[in-house]
Amino acid sequence: MTYWALNAIFLGVAAAVAVTALVSRRAPRWLAVLIALGILLVITAVFDNVLVGLGFVGYDRALISGVFLGNAPIEDFAYTVAAAILLPSLWTLLARRQRGA
């Protein structure tokens, strides 16, 4: 399984929860999500480059796309995107549901 195939699972779950939040009119504030995503991507870029550069993390070259941002493969950023979408969507769905109960 390639890293993109694994990422597709995480991104698919995040997208499904976000769509559920949108359909149920319980969506998070997307501007806040985008700002947080931007900050998280910068932090991810810095720390992933340090971790890969120091040799703490390695990747099988046959399983990555070969596109890098510094030392870090681009696939690493999918988890940050998934988390930035999934967590606020879940938070909004669960928090409002509990208040209404």
C-alpha cells in the first residue's frame, strides 16, 4: 500500500464527516479552520523537515510520490489536512448534538 492510498482513507473519512456537518447545518467556522490549517501546515513543514533531516523518520522510496517539500515527502501533509478538517467538524457535530439533548 502506498502512502497516498493510506492518505486517501484518512482524507475520505475527514471529507465524509465534514459533509455530514455541512448537511446537518452544524459546520464549523471554515475561516477559522483554514487559518488553523495554514498554521499547522507551517509547523508540519518545519518539524517534518527536522525529523527527516536528522534521520529519525525514513520512507520507502517505492511507496512515496517523490515530491518533497524540503526533506519531507508531500504525503506527510495529508494527515495535517485531515486532522484540520476532521476535528473541528466532529467537535461541532458532537457539541451541538449534546446541547440540544
